[in-house]
Amino acid sequence: MVGGGPAGCAAAIVLASAGASVVVFERSAGPRTPIGETLPPEVRMPLDRLGLWERFLTDGHLQSPGVMAAWGRSEPYVNDFILNPYGCGWRVDRNRFDATLAAGAAAAGAVVRAGTTVDRCRRGDGGAWQLNVDVTAGFLVDAAGRSPSPAGAGLVVHDRMVALVGVAPAAGEDRWALLEATEEGWWYSARLPDGRLVMTFQTNAGPGLRRRWHEFLAVAPATAARARGPTDDVRIVSANSHRRHPIAGEGWLAVGDAATAHDPITGLGILWALESAIAGAEAMLGSTVAAYARAMGDRFDRYLETRVQYYRGEHRWPHAPFWRGRR
């Protein structure tokens, strides 16, 4: 298992629980800088499948009543979870969430090796994978997110979007996530369980974006009002939509963002990582890998259609490059 994030650990739990011998290689050795995902209520289903729902409830994540959106108009409106049969959404502490998944993988019998990078592997004459970490594997699961495929698969990229990420003290106790559209992109902000506010600005890739952070924020009044004090160092992460091609092959498959990565506007993130990992692991156990790859490809095609509908909901800047290219 190359990658020990949510997708890698979820697949490891399913496989190890079925008696498979699983080793998870995770390149990071400690806590990572959080982005602060808001999980939809439906996350209960895969966490139940993994046997982690009760543990999740005791981990101190914040309940989230829904999402406010200044999308298609300047004044935010509310999309709440009140009618969702699975209850509220969740604002997660990513490091705590990832640690719970890793502990679940270890408890199921998987070996989790943190601080270990798999940057080379090859298929041996007998069909086994030879990894650069002195391990031989009969089957390779690529759960390495947006990193290059260890199996050598290609990538079909659908846009050039990036996210600028910063964290600042939160101005209040508001537990709503907020989306706010501007001419050059859109903002997401949410209060983290530790009381800080995470803010991300999704825009087209280009030079000098970090220097424009305050310029971008100045035209997003609803987002700016949620921060109190200066923003920590701004970093840039990829936020484009892509699909691995192929998603699976003989002796390997990809899960999570390693299989297909989605625009943050859809809110798929961790939910997709867990669902695809469970489906991929079950496909391995049932020898239905080819069917898994087809299903993931079909799901990505439907996602692309849905993404267009999201962006068509914002019509204030029809000629702006960011919006024109996504509608």
C-alpha cells in the first residue's frame, strides 16, 4: 500500500480484516499542516464499514450544521444538513482523523511504516512488485494521492486550478463552512477544532499568487470578516481535476486521489477517499478489479457533468477566464 492517508488506511483495514498481509508505506513521519475539511453527514457510512464510527465520535471533531454560500449573489445563503438522514456534517482535525485511521489499520493487522517513501518499484519476472524499500508485494495499491503513480500509469488532467491555503485566528465561534465566489476564483473558510480559521482560495495556476493573497481577500468581505489577525504563511497546493489512466491494471489499482481527484467545490475529498478505498479493497478480494476500474471511470464522468452545474450557478462574471473555462 503506497500512501497512508485516508484512502490507504481504509483499504488496509478492509484487506487486513479479511486476512490479507498488508504493509502501508506513508512518507510523512508526523503531523501535517491541516487544510480543515468539512465532511458531509454521509461519511458515517464508510466509517461504519471500517468499524471506526464510534471512535470518530470521541475524537473531538466539530459538528457542522451546514454550508453558507455567497455563490451567484453577494449575500450568503444557507445550505443546512437539517433534513439529512445521517445528521450533521463534521469539521475534522485532519491529523487526529488520519491517526485514527492509521490506528485502525494497525489494529486490523496491517503494518504501517511512517516516514517511508516508495519512489521506485518494478514488476518482477514472476509478477511480484519489487519496491525500493526492500519489500516484495503480490499486489500494489496506489493510495499516494496526487503524486506520480508508482505503477507508471498516466494522468489525464482537466484543469489548472490551485488552492492558496492560509490559517488565521477565527473571529468568532461560527461553525458554518463558507463558500464565497469572486471574479478570479472562490474562497472556502471554516473554523478548525483548535479555534483557528482555515481559508483557501481556488483560482487558476499562475505566477505571483502568494503575493496577491491580500488582494484576493479584499474582494471577499464575508470571508475576510471571519478572520481575526494575520494569516500564517500561505502555501499553494494542487486542486485540479484529474483521472489516472488506467485506474487499475494487472496486479495493481489506484484509490482516492491517486485514482481520480476532484474539484474542492464538490466536497468529495475524504468521503471519496474512503468510499473508493473500500470499493477497491473489496474488488481485490473478489477478483473484480476490472469492474472496479470501469465503475470509477464512470463515476468520474458523472462528476465532470456535476461540476459544470456547480459552476453554472455563478453567473456574475461570464467573461472572467476562471468562470468561463468551467461553465
